[in-house]
Amino acid sequence: MDGERLDPAVLRLAGILLVGVMAVVLDTTIVTVAIDTLGTRLHAPVSTTQWVITAYLLALGMVVPISGWAVGRFGGKRMWLFALALFLVGSVLCSLAWSAGALIAFRVVQGAGGGLMLPIMQTLLVEATGGRSLGRMMAVIGLPVLVGPILGPVLGGLLIGGLGWRWIFWINVPFCVAGLVLAWRGLPASRPSGRERLDLAGLVLLSPAVAGAIYGLSQAGRDGFGSPRVLVPLAVAAVLLAAFARHALRRDEPIIDLRMFRVRSFAASSGLLFLSGLTLYGAMLLLPLYYQQLRDLSALGAGLMLAPQGVGALLSRTAAGKLTDGVGPRPVLIGGLAIAVAGTVPFALAGPHTSEALLAVALVVRGAGMGAVMIPIMAAAYRGLAPAQIPHASSATRVLQQVGGSFGAAVIAVILERQLAGNSATAAFQHAFWWTLAFTVAGAAVALFLPAGTGAGTGTGTGTPATARAKAAEPDAPRARD
């Protein structure tokens, strides 16, 4: 029943996985605020140090498509331990880097580990719930994503100012070691099928397509969408993606099963995940810049000012999970979008002297809306899918989030840059915030395609012939148990 509480064994499983994931989430936000410091300490220009972030994102995008196959081939527990250990090794190597080039290379190792961890966590937890109480489970999964933006910038500022830049990577070590110990002792042993064959042709097409899209979009914020540095990788990515789609629809067991898009709830969720870079997270790029450029705050100061947004998200998380299970994803998502819009409007009207207390309240409201948006989207993504499609869904949703996030950030960066070129800084930020609101309202139309009621969980979809055969041939998906 949707009204059931999560099983204690499932909650223990979630707790074990979240310890390791916290390292990935904190690392992402901490490194973002350290780019200027890294350039100074490593004697490298900004154009070089930006690759500390870009290389990580490219590595992450390259490995996400393989995660679903890896879970089926080697088992969830083994792959989780491998991914977490890889992230740990990458973190230690980054902390020992002697140059910008070495740091960038070691960030690739980190990105490969982090890119595997997030979809594997989603797969293990959705399988453990058996497709029930998905709203509550997504509320648990989303906890690090909400806590990271609160703690990351503050912790990053403290570490850089007090201990030095190497500690922004050393801080990952205790999380990774604790996560490895807990996972080794507490994760249920999974039973890999051992018969999964890697779709090598699909991997060769899809992974470079994702990396090309992320790279091209990462350059658009600086060079604009008309630059060859943007158009060429995006064009290559589009060709590779089209070739992958043709290949995947002809193959029984592709690396990511595109037939999932025939399920309406998954298709709608996928569209919303891609658009979330514009509809939900576009303002996330603008908010720290607003406080730093118009309010003249440091990175640490801006991080502290943004903390109320995380508080609001934490406050709404539990209620959003329960409501998603109780009334369905669509009304919760539409309500969350409306609340997020209400919390963003004050920034579209704000200037350099607007009351900080008013903006703090607005951020709590905006955070509450954001906390109520991602939970129904992710819960709906798994509804109606066959059990064998769950790993595919986890990989696909992560790819869409990464590419969509890069797309949204690029579009908002271009809008802000053009507004700054012809207006005062205050007017430029106001216009940019209004654009994010317009994107949110336009994107809300896609929410109408989400399920309106509670419906059924996973396992109700018919799947494809390949997934039906897989379901018949495999033992039941492993469940968390005492």
C-alpha cells in the first residue's frame, strides 16, 4: 500500500548508501567555490582550472551509461564497493596533485567513481522497495542533494581559508572509508545474472555523445551558442545520439533500453529532468552571482546567504514524499513549481539594497518548492516499468539530468552575459530571473503528462520481449532484509 512506512531494512540500506553519496555531493559543491583559489595556488589561468570541473563532468557522463549493465553483470554490492573505492582513490590523488594538469587527470578518476555511484544507489533502493512508496524513497535519496548545497560552500570556504585547498579533497576520505566499511558489512549480497553481454557498440556511440553534449554546453556559457567550440561537439553528439537510438531500437539488450520511453510516466519524467536545468536549477546559477556581484559578498558569505533555501527544501521533503505516494506525482509537482515560482519572484524584483530578511524568507519558500518538485519527478520515472528496466531507468535519468543541467546552465549564462552587456548589473539580474520564471511556467506544461493518481509501482509495465525474458530467467531482484 502507498500509505505504508518504508521497511526498516530499506531505511538501513538507504543510510549505508547515503554515507558514501555524501562524499560525491559535498565534493561537487566544495570544488565549485574553490576554482579561483586553485588557479592561484597551482599558477594556472581560469581557462585551465575550469577543467577541474569540466573533466569531472565529462568522466561522469561517460560512465553513467554503463552502470545499468554493470549492476546486472557483476551485482549491485560489488559495483557499489568498486565505485566508492574508485572515488576514494581519485580523492586521495587529487589531494596530492602537484600541478593543474595532474589535478585535472585525477578528477577524471573521481568523476568515473561518482558517475557510477548515483545510478547504482537509485537502482538498489528502487529494487529494495519493490516499487512501493516511491515518493518516500525519493525523499530519502534526495537528502544529500538538499544538504550538499547548504554545507558545501560553507565547508569549502572554511577548509580553503583554514587548512588549504588540498583539504577540499581530503574531506572525502572519512566519508568514503566509512561508506566502504558499512557497505561491506551491511549491503545484502546481490546475485548477478552473469549472462549480461556488454552492448559495446551502444557504449561507443552513447558515451561520447553524452560527453560531447556536456562539453559543448559547458563552453556555451562563455563563447555563446554560435561558437565552433560549441556547435562542433553538439553536432557530433547529435549524430552519435541518433545513431545510438537507431542501434538501441534494433537490439534486444541495448546498454540503455529506449523502449522505456513508450511508458508515459517515464517519458514525462525524462522530459522534466532534462528541462530542470532551466525550470528549476537555472536560478541556482544566478543566486550566488547575485550575492557576490550585487551584494559584494565572498564565496563563503554567498554560501551562508543561500542556506535558507536548503532549509526550506529539508522542511518540505518528507511531506512531498508522503503526498506523492498518497495523491500521485502530478498535483505535488505542480504545487511545488508554483511555490518555487513564488519564492523566485522577489529576486526578479530585487536590487543591491533589497532587505536581506525578505530575501531569506523568499529562499525558504523557494527551497520548499524545489524540495517538492524533484521527488514526484523521480518517483514517476519508475512507475509502470518492468523490474529488469530499473537499472536502465537509473542510467537514463542520470544522463538526462547531467545533459539537461549543462543545457540549462549554458542558456542562463548566455542570457545573463547578454543582459550585462546592455544593462546595469541590477537590471541584468532582474531580467535573467524573469527568464527563469518564464522557463518554469512553460516547462510546467510537461507536468500535465505525469500520472494524476497513485497508480501502481514498478513491475506493472509490460516491458519489452528482452526484458520479459530477462525477468523470467533471473531470480527475484534482491531485497534488503534484516
